[in-house]
Amino acid sequence: MRKSFTRSLWLIPAALFFIATSCKEGGSTGDSANSDLTLEFEKYELENGLDVILHQDKSDPIVSMAIQYAVGSNREKTGRTGFAHLFEHMLFQESENVGQDQFFKKIQDVGGTLNGGTWKDGTIYYEVVPKNALEKIMWLESDRMGFFINTVTESAFYNQQEVVQNEKRQRVDNNPYGHTGWVIDKNIYPEGHPYNWQVIGELVDLQNATVDDVREFYDRFYGPNNATLVIAGDFEMETIKPMIEKYFGEIKKRQEVAPLEPMPVTLAETKRLMHEDNFATAPQLNMVYPTLQQYTDDAYALDFLGQLLSQGKKAPLYKVLVEDKELTSRTTAFNNSQEIAGAFRIIITANEGKTLQEVEDAIFEAYAMFEEQGVTDRDIERIKASLETDFYNQISSVLGKSFNLAQYNVFAGDPGFYKKDLENIQSVTKEDVMRVYNKYIKDKPYVITSFVPKGKPELAATNSMVAPVVEEEITENVTQEIVDTEEEIAKTPSAFDRSVEPAAGDAPALNIPTSWKTDLSNGMMVYGISQDEIPTVNFSLIIEGGHLLDDLSKNGVANLMSDIMMEGTANKTPQELEEEIELLGASLNMYTTRESIVVQGNTLVRNFEKLMALVEEILLEPRWDANEFDRIKTATINSIKRSDANPNAVAGRVWNKMLYGEGHPFAYPTSGTVESVEAITMEDLKAFYEKNFSPSISRFLIVGKIDQAQTVAALNSLESNWAAKDVTIPEFPVDTSRDQSTLAFVDIPNAKQSVINIGYLSMARDNPDFYPAEVMNYKLGGSFSGNVNLILREEKGYTYGARSGFSGTKIPGTFNASSSVRTNTTGESVQIFRDQIKDYKNGIAAEDLEFTKNAMVKSNARRFETQFSLLGMLSEMSAYGLAPDYIMQEEEIVKNMTLEEHKALANKLLDENRMLYLVVGDAATQFAQFKDMGFDEVKLVDKNAEEVELEDVKM
């Protein structure tokens, strides 16, 4: 588990979480947000109505482009739900001048990355590329904005219908609590309200959508007059403006799209619903109150209310439900105000043996506590403390800047609205928080959902009606043959020949940031990189050992260590420690990996020394709080039990157990097992700490607006006070000598997808073949354009994605080819993987090797942009003793690889006849077929990798 103190992101809407860049969270010292926080830009409008926003940032030789359309699922209609998201998928297929499946390949070929996302209120597409490829992404984006619709075919549309349905199965149908959003929205928003349905849509609507629907949707919503184009990065104004006019200026306006007016809702009475969830192992309650749209005074105050009710040791929900009644180990409450309406939501997953009626009753007790205690100025200060650092973290990448500028332009009409947004947050008072509590929550009706394990309706809140959730039936796979007409694609007139792809020009030269290293007198190694773009630092203190140091009879001690260490110090209660970190506006978390315990922090530079003083106190003066220990154990045990409901978690657990074997720590989860955690005592933790916490096996990594001298000075006290000791990290044998193919099947009854993992133990990161193997694998499954993904997703439509790759640390890792596929395609999908791995050993085409080289070398221009990415570079360098220029050495490996070397590596490292083929899915319909597929061994295993008999499964 990960124990952390972080603040919430403010600027990027929660609806964009699935596509937003990885940002560390943090904040300021609690003073008013710095009035100098600026994000400079230029905005203008083309004659066709396209809003253009430009932001220059020459800190790295890259550019990002984001195009946001003012259309999300809120523009759909009953019977055609899920269409905005389906349409987003269609725009990655082809356009008049860009061939089938070439969008991803062309961007990767220049070293870039791309994707898109849809939410209730919008759709966005984005690319990040080296700066020499800017004109190419303009060509690509403008072609699908203005020259797309003539290329839509029945077969391409059918394929993406299948892909989206598999995304729904993966994210919703095959996950515990996956249908919660559907039940909530159907009951809080009335029929016909734009938020009444899910972004992913109804399965029947996805199946019934037609090509004519695509054309209508495109004409209505995908015109330049309904879009915002943002370009951020290293470019020149005098060249980019004529380029934008050339590629986008001639695209004709389409239908006018009127802005949606706010449509907040109210409830006349409380609605109580329940669902027996096939994948849940613990009951979960949601209480949802209607609120109002974003950027309103009440919405800002409601955001504060959610944090004050649920986050931290002082929060009433935590006090009552976690500490007093032990009903749960975690409390969550938040307001989600969107473009036209909002909702305030409380989520509680109950501990074993607790009912959701007990949870509901306790929530009202927490409300009473909140009313009695009220809100203090210090409470408000703690939340506001993070504003400045949150702002910097969100604009730490060109893509983050693009997202924010686009969002504010679309929803507030002004990309500079971020300043007003910050001011509005800063102006929230304790009186505002109490006012919105009384207005929207106290004594108000709500929607309450109880999702309980299958067969346990008694755990639901009382008087709940069964929600009409529709579960997909598992049927035989029927391939639909669609033959497109051979008519030539009609070309839309253009002022220039758009079939000519712009040349990318010379790629930026590799420019590896300068790093420094020093050793402290207590044995701790320190690595750093100075980056001056924003006034923050990110750091990691890595203590080697982690799960490797666990006693096999008490797995999970290391994991509990990283939790208990954050629960106060000898001189600070858990609540006091939490508040000190919050008032610095910092984030600080501690977690355990297979091979280390990591302390990770993010703060403004001016607060770095104060945060390090707290880190020292945490490390050297643990509190060993007995109450927190009991809570942490309960939370960990509950988490382990709940993982049984997650097919991906089950697959990972069985995979590791079968490959590493019972005598290796990697055969067991870092969190331990239920039995091992139950046996752990506080004395075990103290013994682990005394024996294994030492600077002699630690390294400190830092990136930010700070130099070596400042860093060493801030570490001076820790260097003096943390004495070294001898720590021996044990070594465990790893057997890589598999000699047969094994098909192992884990039964998840009625699973809508099968999770597939194929591979075996391979090599460690320091093996000379490791990086060449990553190069060799790239075209097999190392990217979206890998063979397995192109077949299983783009050709067959069986999955949302398929990948393959090598993993390895100081200990040999695995080769793993994986996917989640529609249940009735399980056998065929396994065979496709098997065939592709076998065929790959015949060698690849010269153009595929060239594509691999371009993608892997040119993408290095994006590798050094953010502090977090540079921290990853230092982590790899320090863990494996790599030279500061190791990335340049890797480039040479890529550039010099020949077709013969590629083929030899594939034959050396890929042997489909020795691999483990693990399938987690519905055994009743899918297991029997594997008996006749030529595997050396076929067996059923349980969730702990123990073999079970066939009769134990209902066929």
C-alpha cells in the first residue's frame, strides 16, 4: 500500500483524469496564491471560427498540439448514447490523405505520442512531438477535421464498435462496482437530461449505431467553429501562424453549436437502490446529492466541503467511520461540478462483516459532528496551501499547458480564466463551506446505492430496490463479414495537394541533462539534476530491500512499515504530522516495492528544507502508534480480500506464483497474504526497522530548481543523525529453465472478458541483452502499432489493447504478452498471440526495423521535459550503476541494430513452446477448448495458483 499526504488538483477537471499527464501534487505555505503565477499566451480566431491559442516554451525541443471540441456525451440523445466516445475512436482510423491505421504510426515514426479522450462535456485529441514534426501534426489534425467523413466505411465502423464495446467490458462490466456510475446517473438525472447516461454508452446503443449516425454527428459537431486549437512548445510565431492558416484556414464552418445552458437538478425524495455485483467481495455505498455547475461560488465551496468532510485525521467521516466504528479503512467525499450540473458524492467501501446500513447511519453521525465542530480558519488555510504548487505542477509539461488553456477557453470563454479560477478558490471562507453544507447536504434527499457481493443482499442499506443493471450474456463468437464497396474515395477540394505528406526535417539532437552525484559520510548516495523552469522540487529517498527483506512466513512487514512510518512521529500525533505537511502545501508519501521502500516528496523550493526536516523526523523518530497499526492491518487485509474480485489482480498474483515458485518473495504480493498479515505484530515492524533501515543502502534523488550545494546543505542534519549499519539483502534463486508450454486457467464465473498473460522468466536489467530485447520487441507488442495490437484490436476488434514486453530489475523479470479480450474470443486470441510470437522469429521487414529505430530514438526529445521524468532517469542510473550518458549508449544500440541481429535476438529470447499461457476468465464456457490446442499441459488453478479438479467448476 501507499501512505501519502497530497492535495487535490484544481485546474484540470476530474473528467480528464484518464488522459492528463502525470503530475505530482503539492502546494505553498498557506499564503495567498502568488499573483505572479502566469501562463502567457496569444489567442486569435480564424475566419472559419476556429479559436487558436499559442504558448511559446523553448525549454525543450518539443511541441504539443491539443484540439478540443465542445462536444461530449452531453450532446447525445437517448438511443444513441456512447456516440461521442465511439466517434473519437473513428477519428484515429483514416482520413482522405492519411491511410488506415496510420495516425499512430506516423506520430510514433517521428518520435511522438498521441491520444484522445471523451468525457461528459468534451472531446480532446492531442499530440506531443519533437519540434521538427510540427507541420506534420498540423497536416494530420487538419485532415481529420476537414477531410475525414468520405473515408468512413462499414467495416472500419464495425471494427471500432467492437473495440469500444471491449473497452466497456474492460472498464465497466469486468470490474467490481463497475456499474455504479450508471445506477447513480440514471437516478439523479431525469430521463432526457444530458448527464442521464454514461460516456461509454449503452451496449445496445453501441451495437445499433450506423455509419449515417457518424456522418450526422461529424457535420453537427466537428467543425472548426466548435473547436479550440492550442499549440504549446518550441516554435516561432512568424512561421507558425501562416502554417495554421494553410492547414486549418480553408476548412469550412459546419453547423452552429449553441452553448448548453446550466441544467442543475433537484430530488423530490431519497432514492435507494442496490445491485448484487458479480465481482465485488466487499459492499460499497455511494451517497450522492445534486449540486450545481462549475465555476460558481457554491461549486468552489463544495470542493472544500468534500475535503473537510473526508480527508485527513480530523475529518468527521474519518473520525466516525474509521476510528470510532471501524466500518471502513478509507473515506472519500468530493464535489463534481461540470459544465451544466454537479453532484456531491460520498463513497465508502465497508470492512468485512459490516453492513451498508451501519455505514449510512454513521455518515449522519459524522454530519452531526461536522455541524457541532464547524470549520476553522486553519482548516481553510490547509486546503489553500497547495494552490501555488498545484498550478506549477499542472503546467510542468507543454501538454499540461495545452490542456489547461483549452479547458478554460471552451468552458469559460477565456484561456486566461485560470487567474480568476485561482482567485475564486482563494476567496472561499469557512462561512461559505457551512453555507453550502446547509444548502445542498443537510436534510436534503439523495441517491444511495448499495453494491454488495453476489448472494449477499442483506449487506445493502435497508429499503433498497434492485437496480435494473443489464448484464451481457456470454455467447458464441460470430464473425460478421462486411464487404466495403470498391468505390474510390471522393476527395474534398483543397487549395494545395494534401496527399503530399510534409517532411519532418532534422530531428533535434540528443541533449542529456547534466546530472551530479555525491556520497554522504553516512553512506547515502545523492543524485541530482537542476531544472529551473518551475520553482519546485521532486525527490525520492530509496531504501533498498523492501519486499526482498520480508520473512517468507510473514510477508507484508515491509509494506506495513511504509504505512506505519507516516502515522505520526515520537513528537507529533498522526493528525499533527498530517497538518504540518499540508500547511507546507507539499505532498509526501511512502510506499513499498518488491526491492525498496521509497519516500517521495514534492514541494516548492522555498519549503524544501522544512519538508526535509519532517522526513528526518519520520525516519528517525517513528511513533509506533498501536491504534494506527490495528487500522492499517485491517485496511491491508481488506484490500487483499478485495483483490480477489479483480481479474487483473488475480492474474498478476497467479502469474508470479507460477513463474517464481513458492520459495521466492516475488511469488507473493508485496502486501502479503491474509494469513501472513494477520500474524504480523508491532514487534515485527520494530525489528524490521532496526535491522534494515540504513543510509548505507539508501540513495537520495532530487530534481528541480535547486543545485548540488543547496541539496547537500538541506541533507546535512540527516547525514549527521542517521547512522549507518550493515544490511544484507538476501539473494534468491530464480529458475528460468521452463521446458514445456502450460495453459493455466483461473475461473472467474460469468466474466465478460478473459485476461491473458503469456510468457516466462527472462533476464535482469543488467543483462547485456536486456535493452536490445526491448528494441527487438517493439514491433511485436511494444507500442500501439505492434503486431499483436494491430491484429487483436484494429483487425479483429477483440480487445481494447494488446501489448508485449520485457521487465527486469536486479532480479530476472519476465517476457509477457498480455491483453483482456472478449470472452467468446479467448481461444482464438491465445492462438493469435502464440502464432505471432512464433512468426516473429522469422524476422521483420526492413521498414519495420526503420520504424522501430525512428520511434525509439526520436522520442528521446520528449524524455527530459518534466521533473518527474528526470527523477525516473536518476532512479534508473542509480539503481543499476549506469553512466550519465546511458541514454546515448542506448541510442547507439538502436541505431546499429541490423535485421540479422533482430532475428537472432527473437530466436534467442522468444520460445512459445516453453511459455506459461495464463487465462483468467469464465471456465464454464472457455476452458474445454484448450485441451485440443496442443499445449503440453492444461490445468485449472485457483486464485492462489493451486491446481483444482475439473468437477470443481460448473461447466
